[in-house]
Amino acid sequence: MENALTALAAAIAVAIPALATAWAQSKIGAAGAGSLAEKPELSGTIIILVAIPETMVIIGFVVAAMILYR
């Protein structure tokens, strides 16, 4: 039973940040597309703003690895 709860905790540690990242990137992507239509010189900034939420998934993966390999 302990192994199942550990696996569930690791799965939740990855799943929740992944869902939050998907939601954030959808909002940032829509706003970024609108701003790029008006000012194409903002492309570098938009790429950075889309990439920042990905760090949540990476941190979630690290937490899951720490849970599984404690």
C-alpha cells in the first residue's frame, strides 16, 4: 500500500504543475500572438514568456523523482 501512495504522490507532483502550465501557456500564447501582430519586434520576449511556465513542470518532475527515490 505504501508503494501505491508513493506513486500517486509522484504522479500528482507532475500532473498538477503540468495542467497549470498548459493553462498558463494557452493564455500567454493567445496574448503573445496578438502582441506579435502589432509589434513583431517582441518575438524574443514572447518566446521567453511562453518558456517560463515550463519550469513548473521541471520542478514538479524533480519533486516526483525525490519522492520516488528518497
